[in-house]
Amino acid sequence: MKLLSAKLLDELALQAAASPRRRAHFNVHAGPADPVQRFFVAAQRDTYIRPHRHQVRSELALVLRGRFDLLTLDDAGTLTGRQGVGEQCASIGYELPAGTWHMLIAQTDGAAFLEVKEGPYDPATAAEFTSWAPVEGAAGARDFLEHARAAAVGACLNRPA
């Protein structure tokens, strides 16, 4: 049996604050071969999660602390939806079908969620990133994040990579 405490989320938030990526993960599952992948993610407000999709797996996430905006996009980079999830939102989580372009934007420091995906983990099919959004750590990533943070549904986020 594993007991998962609020202290774990506190520690993840501290790790996220100290990380260059501005987020931290904790795997609940034993390893990549597990048939169900379960992990916590804590994020700072300035973390950049590049728009991506999971072609062969759906994604379920439950927000445990703070708030995120979930952005969904079409193939051309047009923002098709923006949903607040977490504290002070109507939704506490989301489930996305396989093949849905999306990105998460932390709205609060130390925000955390539990993500569940079908396993086993396969790095070749785990995530496909858009070609038009900056790579994580690239010079334009912060500007892209702020553009996406402010964009309204219908806006095109597509920028040359």
C-alpha cells in the first residue's frame, strides 16, 4: 500500500520552484512497463508545457492544488477551447481523447495534478509536439507562453518554430 500525503505535494512544489523546467514529477507506478501510468506533477506559474498530443492514449488529470488553464488546439494552431481546472473553477480535472492537441498553463505557483494514462510507457508514442511552437528552453518559449496565456478562443497560436 502507498499513502500519498499533502507533504508529497509540498515537496514537489519546492522541487518545481528549484527546477530549471519549473515543474517536478513523482511517479506512483513502479516503472515504464506498468499497464497504468500514474504520476503527480507540480508546476510553477512560469513553466512552459509545449503544445502536444498523445496519438494512442487518452489522458486523465485531476487538479489537486491551484489552478491550470487547459488549452485545446486544432492542427493549424487555432485555440479551440480554454477551460479553467482546479481551485475556484467549475471543473477539477479533465479527460482528453487520444489525438487532442493541448497545453496546460499553470495559473498559480505550486499547482499540482495527478495524471493517469494507459501504459506501458513508450517514448516513441508518448507525446507528439507541434512543429510551430517553440521547444522547451528555447529563446521564444517564454513569449509563446505569455501569448498563449492571454489568447482568446479562436486566436491562432501558430508561430514558426
